[in-house]
Amino acid sequence: MGLSPMAARAACGCSSAALAFFGSRPLRRAGRRPAAAFAWGQSSPYGGCRSRLAHSLVDSVLDELRSRRRVRVSAKIGLQGTKELSDNKIDKRALQKGLLLEFQKDSQRSLLAVVERPDGKKNWMVTDQNGILSSIKPQQVTYVVPGVMNFDASRIDEFLEKAQDLLDPTVLECAWMELSEKDKSIMVEEFAEIVYGNKESLESYCAHFLLSRDIVYFVKVESRDCSMYQPRSPPQVEELLRRKRAKEEAEKELEEFVHLVKSAKALPMESKPPKSSWLLDEKVRQKIEALQAYAVDACDDEQRRLAGNILKAMGFTRTSSAALKLLINVGYFPAHVNLDLFKYDVRTMYTEEVLSAAEELLVGRPDSDMHIRKDLSTLKVYAIDVDEADELDDALSAIRLPDGRIKVWIHVADPTCMIKPRGIIDREAMHRGTSIFLPTATFPMFPERLAMNVMSLQQGKQCKSVSVSVTLHPDGSIAEYTLENSVIKPTYMLTYESATELLYMSLEEEEELRILQEASSICAQWRRSQGSIDTAMIEPRIKVSNPDDPEPNINLYVEDQANPAMQLVSEMMVLCGEAVAAFGADNNLPLPYRGHPQCNTAVSAFSHLPDGPARSFANISVLRAAEMDFQKPVPHGILGIPGYVQFTSPIRRYVDLLAHYQVKAFLRGDSPPYSAGDLEGMTFIASMHVKVARRLHSNSLRYWLLEYLRRQPKGRKYKALILKFVKDRMAVLLLVEVGMQVTTIVSRGKVGDEVSVAVDTAHPRDDILSIREQPAGTEVQCYSRLFLCCDCSYILVPVILRKTMPLSSSVQSV
């Protein structure tokens, strides 16, 4: 190939890589050229490809080329000139057998092919470079190689191999440098003549290939009868090069990150890098957090794009489950990670500002209520809670008065003696709304050193409290009450199990505990006489130790709310709430009063059901939504009392804390810190976070229940109580040993009866449980979906699939 006149003169100002294009010998493959042959920002602003002598030469070459008629090419192929064939305006008449063309296979690929024959009125059959015969539309043709007739499809590979020696994109920069100043548009054949010295078929195709795939120097423009390539302006080129370099850098970073991930994935579990190591480097942290956001479906568009690219590079599908599996496999997440903590952006840590404020309180803060605190430290005080309770905020005392009536005290921890309304710690508590109790961890509403130490009631120590004392009539109604700041000294810290044992033992020295049980019994009778509804159920409770291990220890407790100790505590809490509501009403005090309208269905409607979970389940199913008022009490139809205020958990519930602020101010003789409107707004904010906490607890509890069932021996039988029939023999069951509700088809029994079931499959991560009745009945497979509603209750929607297999049921939360 000889030097074109322009090439010979323009080469004096080009780099060595571009010079090769103007030489007389064929180029080597592009992959063998020096990588930095045309680095941006050398002696010339655009790489040093400028030649002053070339300007007039470019003009002369272009004028000469454009004045020629392509008679030789047209005569050779018997068609129109290539400018009409190469500008995407191909029709059926322009194509014929044996032509070599390029067509768009799909959005990602263009292929060379040889025309074989017509296919219908408009399409053509072609054989592409992979030897595949297919039909294409004229609109798919992107270029017809000039000067070629009767091309053999088997020689396409040879043609492409020769083209590879000429495809060096660095030549685009030189051509752009020569053409940009004159703002000259150029056709493919003209570009080939300038760059290669001729416009034969191979050179023209290479010119088309470079121009059509260039995204920096030239832009395709349509003229009236052909396609031209216009050089971009220098500012455009500079911006596009900047983007190109940024893209290349991002691709390099992605490649390095994928290599890092693959290396971590290959390591044994005990040798995987800790989570903290992924967060040290900013670029690595950005990518790992994108995967995390993708896994919980809480990512923005940029994170979605980045995570998708990582998963694609790893060979995974672009799904949240694939992202989760990858994060577990590299050791970033433990196998049983709770994704809801990330999905709902739960506050698990405290800011330095809040922690600093908490430390200041620990140093010492004067108690403004000390002068009005009553010393009740001589009373025997029982604190009864679950065995793993970290925040102890209520305790009980009782005596029998000389007239035979019972007087009880409900002592409540007094965190408001340390914190003040609208302070930094108070605001943090409001935006948490509640402590979050999960099987794997507890996230307290207050910083841990406050909540679990100085705020909590502690055995054998002087503790500040707010004591609600109530004297009962013999029928269980309130005769009189008082609210006062106090100092107590808790005598016993009991679990529900140990308290129940003491009640059964009926020891003389624990007479106060027996009096408390008697008080709870007559209070419950009084409430029933006022229309209260029994909602006591069997509830599961799980504690997981070492949750980050692949197989952590799971401790399951099934709590019967009809347990004597639990009923005792529950009745005293209700009594306290009733007394505080009465205190607020008597003193016209704004408080977060909670009520519940009477059900439209009479309690007697379910009297035919056996007492216990079956009847309670029916009662719960007809409950109406709760009501709130901040000026006066609202009747509580479920509890059967005229008013109710949550007051007994100020360390773990913000609404209780609000009630303490109001009551404590009144006891000091101060104005309440909050109006009814203030209380309503803050209760609304806190309630939003309480709903999230309930959902977190519910989802986490269900996950670990399924994990517990997954580990049980195959074929183990469970007692199940029929709670309700949904349709035909489709029943809602309560697994008595687990405390979990499921649905399946049962062949026998009625509401309240026991049946035997077995677990076939349990998948905690997929949230699926399949069970079957024992012995098997009708061979119908039953799937049910357990939908979580906005109020954190569940509804069961069954779907029946007729199939010849053992009875089974699947319950899924969504």
C-alpha cells in the first residue's frame, strides 16, 4: 500500500502509532501497539498530531475526492455508489446475492454477512460471520462493503483478520486534528482515502468501523442523500475524553473489586476478612454498600446500577437474593443476618453527642423531686419479668388493710428524674419510639448505660420511682388511689416461671405475693363484669445466643398468657393504667389516653367455643381499631375500664415517658410541659417508629421459629389446636409446642379440637413452611400466604392446588 500525498506530509506531525497508518507496510494488530501512543495533554493540547502543512492538503484531497464519480466502484458491483449503500437507507433493490455487508444483530452486536437470497418482499437471507443463516430487514443493514461481488461467506474470517491489522483507533485523533479546524464533514470513503491512501473494500470497511464506533471525535450527521461524519468541537472532545477516562477507571475499579470478592469468597469461613475491612477504602466501601442496599431493596439508581454490574461480572443474576448470598459468602454478612435492620434503617447506634450527654447524666444530676419523695423502702417489692429482661421498669407491692381491703402499689421506674423534656436524650428517645426486642439483640430507647443501669430498678438498692397505690373494693373496683414520687428497695427479681412456682407453693413468708394474686383475681372478675374481652393466647419467645455463628443456639419459650404470674402482672399493669387515667381526668391533665370501642359482636357469640386460645382467637378477630385522646379518658371496651393510660414502661416506651413528664410536673406543682396538641404530635412521631419495631420483632421471631423447625428431626409430630376454619376444611392451626399459627387442610375435628401435624419443610430465608396433617387425609396440597398488614396484624389467604400427594401447607409473609 503506497503513501497518499496527504499521508506523506501529515505524518511529519503525528505520533508513531498514527504514522504506521500512513506507512507503506500493513499494520500489526492493534493490541500490539504502544498503549500510550496518543496520550492526552502532550506537547499539543490534543496529543501532538498537528501539521501546519496538512491544512491546505486536507482541503485539496477532500475537494478531489468529492469531485470524483465513483464510476469504477459502481461498474464493478453494478449498483449505486457506496454513499447510498452505507447510510442506512438500504432497500430491497439495493441488495443482491454475494454482497458483503454489516448488519445490526441486536443492541449489542453488529456482524458481517454475505447476502444469499431474497426472503419475501423485503427481507434477505444472509450467512453471517458465525456461519448462521438468518433473515434480516433492510433497516438492519448498517454498511455495504464497496467493491465486492459474489463474496464467499467462508472468507469472512479472513477479511476480518486483515481488517484487525488496520483497526487502530488512535488514527481517529490525527484525522480529527486535521479536520476539526475547518469543520469539514467527511464520508467513509474519503476518510479511508485520507488515512489509508485508498478506498478499496478492506480500507473502506475499516474506515466505517472506526467512525461508526467512535464516541469521542466524530458524530454521524445525515445529509440529503448520504451519511457524513462531522468532527466534534474541542470542548466536546475534551468532555467526552474525560467521561471515557472516568468510565475506564470505573471499569478498572470494578475489575479489581470483583477480584477481591472472588478471593474472599474462596476462603474458608474462619479465614474470611472481617466486615470492617470492607469499609476502610472509600471505593470498596461504596461498592459493598451498594450490594447491601441492593440486597434489602433499598437502593438508589446509582447503587442499583453498580450492584447490578458487580453481580453481572460475578456471573450472578441481578436479584436481591443473589446479592445477599454473595455478601454472606464473602463474610460481610453472617448467615442469619437480619436484613430488616438495614431495610428500615433502624437506629442501632447512638451519636457521640447523645452518648456524651448520657455520660454527663451518669456523673450526677440533682433530683428535683427528692423533697417530695415518699420512702417506701420498707415494703416488700416484687419485680417480675422474663428471665432475659435488661430494662426493669415496674415492680409490685401489696398489703391487706385492717378493714380487710387490699392495697396494692405499682412502682414504676422514674427516668424523668434524670432527663428533661425536649432535651437531646429525650429527642433521641422520641425518634426511636420504643426499645426494640429481637431474638438476637436488644436496641434500647435510651443509651444502654442509662437504660440498663441507673434508670432500671435494681434488687436490694434504693431506687427512685413513681408509685401508684390503689385500694380496692371487695368486688375489684377502685376505691381510692394516689400517685407519688417514691423511693423503693426491690426485694425480689423473679421470672414468670419462678413467680408461678412461689404462688403454687403458697409459702406463709410470701403472703404479699398471695395478696397480689388475690387482687389480680378480683380485678379480673370486676373487668369481666364490665364487659372485658379475654384475648390471652399462647405466644412464642425466642432467645438466640451467638447469632453470628452459622448454627447459633436457639432457646424457645412458649408463654401461656393464662399463666398465674403473667395474669397477676398483667392485671396490675391494667390497674395502674386505669388509676393514672382517673388521675388525669380528676386533675384535667392532658395525657395520652388510650381507648377501644366496644365490638359490634357480643362476647356471648363465642361462648360455645372452648375457653382458651380458640375463644381468644375469635375475640381478637372482631376487635375494632384503638382510639387515642389527649384531653380526657376514652372507654376501653376490651379491658372493660372507663379509661387507660400506658404508664408502666417509661424506659422502653416513649408514650409512657410522655405520661410521666405530665404527671411529674403536676406532682411538683408545675404546669404540664406539653399541651394536648403537643402530645398528639409527638405520639404520632413515636407511633411510626413503634410500628416499625413491631414489624421487626414479628419478622425476626418468625424467621427464628422457622429456623428452629428446620432443625427438628424429620417427621416429628406436633400438637395443633384448630382455631378457625377459613373455607371448607382449610383451618388455621396453633402449633401448641411452638406457639405459631399456620394453615392447612384437616380431615377431622372442629374449632378447639387438637390434631397432629408434621413439618415437611422449613425455609427461614425464603419464609416458607410446609406442614401436613398426621395421619394424611385427602390428597390435596394447600399453600397459604400470610400477609403482614399495615397495623402489623396478619391475614391468611389460602390457595388450594389439587394434587396427588400428602397434605401440606405453606405459609409465607410478604
